[in-house]
Amino acid sequence: MSDYSIRLYKDSDYQVARDLFAEGLVEHTNIAFKHALRQPQICLPVMAVLTLPALNLVSITMAVLLVTVAVVALWFCSRYMYTSYINYCLSDDMLDIRKYYLQRDGYCFWVAESTGGEVMGTVAALPSTQPGGEKHLELKRLSVAPEHRGKGIAKVLCRTLIDFGRKRGCEAVVLSTTVPQINATRLYEKLGFRQTQTFPHLGLLGKFLDFRFLVYQYDIPAA
Ligand SMILES: CC(C)(COP(=O)(O)OP(=O)(O)OC[C@H]1O[C@@H](n2cnc3c(N)ncnc32)[C@H](O)[C@@H]1OP(=O)(O)O)[C@@H](O)C(=O)NCCC(=O)NCCS
């Protein structure tokens, strides 16, 4: 028997739901940073700077300093890709969770709560706004506290949402995630989602860092 249950969001979950969302995203900074560092537009100039001392163009100290500054800046840029989105969402749908998700038809927000009353994870549903997605439900804000991962909580949260979609006559569940969110992509694939699209970030910085989005879809079997 599981030691947690899934229930609808309550106002007392507000802070923990916002924290789970923010922390669950910003934790991908290091993977995004390592991915960016491997891109030719970034690693080639870094290597070029490191060869400058051999050509007697700058001192070794200067070359190391330049590379260090560039690498630190790159890490902050990778972090910014997440923090800018987090800040946007915290003042958008995550500002008044009850109003946004629980007072509108087709929207919902669930939490996984331990028998001791601790909120361990969250997930939200909303109607897709994509063209052609009139019968699609979008999955958002899936996050499980690090100390409770690997217990199947995300799977149960996703199935709760899929069930909600099925009951409402939706044909599919769709979502977008980012390449560094490896645990999430494994989870979606395990649940039967298929990747339908991949697209780069629209901003210049996102393009430079090769920050990419993956779109997944789960076709809800007809009852
Ligand atoms: C992605 C996330 C929600 C998974 O939560 P979880 O409760 O640990 O996931 P589950 O225990 O339900 O795992 C379900 C499946 O996902 C896959 N999975 C999850 N974490 C994994 C990991 N670290 N390594 C490999 N596979 C993993 C497995 O296939 C697993 O099934 P299995 O245990 O039967 O093999 C969690 O890691 C998280 O909150 N990450 C940060 C926020 C995030 O990226 N959210 C997604 C937004 S798009």
C-alpha cells in the first residue's frame, strides 16, 4: 500500500507548490551548462583563447582568466534560461494557483501528499492552446521533491491527469520539456508518450546555448 495519496490543491499548499516548481527546474542548470559548453560556437573560441599563450599573444594567466570569466558567465546564462521562465510563471499561472487552475473548466492542479501531510509532488492540467489541439490537455508543473523521487509518485500524478483528460473526452495529453530534463523525458517515454517535435529557444541567448524544447504527446486510448 502506498504511503501517499493524490488530492486537489489547497491554499495551504501554495508555498510548497511554488518552491517545488522553481527548484525542480533550476536544478537542471548544470546539465544545460555542460550541454552548452560542448557546442562548437562555445568550445572552439574557448580552445582558441587557450592557444593564445603558445603564440605569445597573451600570458597564460590572462588566457586562464579570460576562459574562467567566460565559463562562469556561461553557467549564469544557463541558469538564467530557467530562472527567467520560473520568474515569469511565478507571476503568471503560479501566482494565484487556486484561481488559475481550480476555478476554470478544463483546468486542474493536484498534489501528492504523504500520510504525514507533507506535499511531495505536484502536477497541473490545462486545455492546450496549440492550433489543432482543441481536444488536447496540457500537462504542466510536474515536480517531485528530490527526497521522494524514484517511488513512482510522478507516474501516479501523470496517470491522474491522463484519467482527468479521458473523463473530459480529450484525445491526447501534450507537454513540452527541455533537453536537460532527462529524468522527465525517461518518465514520459515510460508512460507511453512519444516525442512529436523539437524546437530551439526563440531568443538569441537560447539559440547560442542550444537550449532546446521537446514536445511529447500521449494519445489517450478510446474507452
Ligand atoms: C521527472 C520527475 C518528476 C520524476 O519524478 P519521480 O517521482 O522520481 O518519478 P517516478 O518514480 O514516478 O519514475 C517514473 C519513471 O520515470 C523514469 N525515471 C524517473 N527518474 C529517473 C532517473 N533518475 N533515472 C532513470 N529513469 C528515471 C523511470 O522510467 C521511472 O520508471 P521505473 O522506476 O519504473 O523505471 C522528477 O525527477 C522531478 O521532479 N524532476 C524535476 C522537475 C522536472 O523536470 N519536471 C518535469 C517538468 S516537464
